[in-house]
Amino acid sequence: MPEPILSLTGLRAGYGDFQALFGIDLDVEPGETLALIGANGAGKTTLLRAVTGLVGCAPEMVAFDGRPIGGMRPDRIAALGVAMVPEGRRLFRSLSVEENLLIGGERARKGEWTLERIYDLFPILREKRRNPATALSGGQQQMVAIGRALMANPRLILFDEISLGLAPVVIRDIYAAVPAIIASGVAAILVEQDVSRALGVAQRFVCMQEGRVSLAGRPGDHDRAAITAAYFGMAR
Amino acid sequence: MEWVNAIVQGVLIGGLYALFAAGLSLIFGVMRLVNIAHGDMVVAAAYLALVIVQMTGLHPLASVLLVVPLMAVLGYFMQRFLLNPTIGKDFLSPLLVTFGISIILQNGLLVLFTADSRRLAAGSIETASIQLVSGLSLGVLPLLMFMASVLIIFGMELVFFRTRLGRAFRATSDDPEMAQLMNLDRNDVFGMAMALSAAVVAIAGIFLAIRANFDPASGPARLIFGFEAVIIGGLGNLWGTLAGGVVLGIAQAIGAQISPGWQILAGHLVFFLVLGLKPRGLFPRMD
């Protein structure tokens, strides 16, 4: 077994008095894609925010490459090689498409992802590179958000609901790029409402329910009924 | 011709008001902070220039070379050690800290320099003028200062829209949380914004010291003029800020032409008028 790139141990986190995560344990191996599924409010986004440092937690609860990073400053965690494609894209609206990509590469690690590689992956962005990022269609904005995260040449990339609010044909285009991203060797956590889509690209999945892991394994290990039960909490 | 003259003088002083305003606008834009101490920083820079000129014998305009870097460094550390620890939780705490800095600066200057009003003598250039037509002449110094203000605002625009630092400023302004995920150290970005603001403040302070009498209590009025120029011009638009400064300068000059007592009041009235008719300013860029 290789050393996991990300390791969560008894992760508890929340906002003020509200606790969203109640002791999560999970590992992500280098180069692996892990699907994180679960209903709204299961704590998926909070988990990603704890990994990126946007939500505080105890240092040893999150280990990146064997090193405790829980509660570290977000920019320091980013510098280690963690990038996020946030829910709702959150592009910088006063920056052009190209500037959004460039700022993703701010003090980036060395690696294969460059502006040119991003434009090869999403050719439409080359055409629109001088436009304000928010003048693009939803799908194109999602491409910018993915490109912005890749520009950092991360070792772990966190995708939060990349298909949310997009038309099916656009989702297909976005997901067409996922194999190329995974092939570059980056590990990924894929948070997705569309369970079959997520299980289609991931090697393993973790299903969350009310801040706890309700089921985990390989997509083939469990039948749909078991996953549905873990998703909605009907198993008990 | 008297009126044309008044308007021309108003335009020229408007450049100085735009300089007061530009640094204020930058700080608000990047960190959503209203720097109450901004005017007092201008006055502190004026005193710093005074001390440097007295100690070194430099020409007041040449003191820029020392005052600008000194103020920039002071601004950076003021941000890192006094303001950053309070930023992010709510907007009131950093506002109160700047209010405190304002009081400390005013009283510190009072202890060091007494309440006597001072002026920085710039020599023969002060009285030099160019006659445009008979009855209308431009002072060389005010004209130089106006051109310098335009250049500085142009330079700030370049920094803001054409450099990596400016990109970091805009990203932090758009979405501070995401900017952190872009590997940007927020404390450093804010520090650099204050450093740039303080560098502009330094130039504004020197110009103020040459153009007018100043004393330790002169700061708040400069802050008000700066505020008014920002609001008249529209938030987030430095060229608008320059226009706002010019509008304010013209209003004051016309007021003074009517009656000396109307000078400041006329400026405030125009400010209220703009606020009433176009609350977002004449050339808004920021939401």
C-alpha cells in the first residue's frame, strides 16, 4: 500500500455551535479519484473546506502527505499542492479568463499544467481569454474554474459539485476532460450529486450521511440498493 | 476672467484632492476598510517631509525620494501589526483601530511639533507662473502638482490592471476566501495595498505641505475631501476619483469666488447634490 496523500482521522468540524462532521476517517491514495457522495447537508462541502483550511479543525485530523495540516492557513495548504474547484465556481469577476487562470498558477508548483495545456484541454477558453470571466456561459465558467485549479499543478484536487446547474450536454463536455486530468497523476475528491456519474469515474467512493461515513468501498462492491440506502439513510 | 481663473485654480487643486482620495479608494477597494486615519497619515507625511528637509537641506520636492519609501514601509507594518489582526471578523473592529491611529497620530504630532501651523517653503518655484492670456496665469507649481497627480493615478491604474500585484488586489477584493486558495497570503496582499496607499499619501503630504499651512489637526479635513472625491467620482474607478477631486476643487473655487466663507461649504453642497442625484457617483465601477 502506498502512503495516502490525504488522510482524515476522526475529523470533526463545524461552524460555531453547529457541528457538521462527526468523526470522519478516510484516505486518498496518490493518483486516485475518490467520489464523495451524500444528500444535501451530509457534510461533503464542510469536509472539503476543512481539507483546504477554510474551516478550522485540530491539526492531526487532516494529514497531507503524512504531515498534519488541520487548521493551517488556506494559502499555506494551497502551497503544499491542494487545489479546489468550488461549488458555484466562484471566479474572480474583475479578472479576465486568462487572469483567472494565471492567478491559479500564482506561486505554483512545477508540473505539466500550463496556460497552453489548459487551452488545449478547453479550446473555447483560448478564444475567450480576454473576456471577463463572468461573461462566459455556465459551462465555460466551470472550465475556467477547473483550469484555475489545475494551473497550481496540485497533487490533490477537490471538485465540489461541478455539474450543478449545468445542462446535461455541457456536463458531458466537462466530464470528457476528467480522464485527462486524472491521467496527469493528480489525486481527486469528487463531490457530486449525480451518483452514477461520480461512480463512473471514481475508483472508490465514500457515502456520507449527517456528518458520518455511512458506506465506503469500490463502485462494484455494493449494489445500487445498498448505496441508495446509505445515501438516504434507510438502512437503519 | 476672474471666474475662469477660479475654475482653473479649482481644477488644479482638484488634483491634490484626487491624491488624498486615491489611497483611500485603494484601501476600501481591496479590503473594504474605511481608513479614518488617512488624512492624519497625509499630515504625518507632511511633517516627515518637513523634518527631512530641515535635516538634509534637500529641496521639498526632492524629499519625495525619502518620504515615499519611508511611508510605504511604515504603511506595510502598520497594516501587518495593527490592522490585519482585526480584519475579517466584522468591519467595525478595523474601523475603530484606524480611528485610534488617527487620534494617536494627531496627538503624537502635537507633542512633537506643537500646534503651530507650519509650511514647507519650496523657493522661487512657488511664485513662478505661466501667463496664458492677459488676466489668466497658471502657477508652475500647482500645474506640476496636477500633472504629477494625473501621472500617479495613471500609474496606480497600471499597477491595478497590468501587474501581478494588481491581479492579487482585484482577486482579494472580489472574493477574499477564494484568493487565499490561490496561494495568496492575505496579510501580505493587504500589507502591500497599505504600502501603496501610504506611498501615494506621502506625495500628497509633501504637496499639501508646500501648498498650504498645516498643523497636527489638519488631517480630518483632508480625509473629508478625500472621501468626497471618492464618492463623487464613484467607487472603484481611479479616473472617476480624479474627476471627483476636480469637481470638488471647482466647487470650492466657485464658492470662494462668491464669498470666502462659502469655499468649503460649496464643496460639501456639491457632494450632497451628487450623493442625492447619483448615489453611486458619477462614474461607478464597483458594486
